[in-house]
Amino acid sequence: MNADQGIELARQAIMLLVFLSLPVLVTGLIVALVVSMLQAVTQVQDPTLSLVPRILAMLLALALTVSWMLSKLVEFGREMFTFSLP
């Protein structure tokens, strides 16, 4: 394996990491925006009011997408172990 192949494998791993984290992070962002707007309208500025719904929504998103994430990780792992050297 030369440097270019190593860099390409690292790039693929980083892109997979970003791709797998997107559903959970986007869910957290959307819930945070909705709760922030709700707090601005009601003028209730309790920190736990924004934290608890975000954590619950992110856990739910993780529970719904964990099988998909694992299948992508297994597929990537198989590609890494079956990587043929020239």
C-alpha cells in the first residue's frame, strides 16, 4: 500500500463517519431549533427544557438508524479486509 491508497482509505473512513452521524446530528439540530423558538415565544429560559428533548430525539434517531449504520460499517469493514494489494 502506498501513501495515496492510505490517504484514500482514510478519506473514505472520514466520509463514512460524517455520513453515519448525519441523521442523529440533523435530528438534534431540528429539535434544538424548535425548542429555541418555543422558548423565545414563551420566554421560558430553562436550560433543561432545551437539553432533555434534544437528547431524547437524538436517542430515538439513533435507535431508528442503528441497523442501517451497522450495515454500512460492516460493508466498509469487509471492503477494508478484502482490500487487495497491487
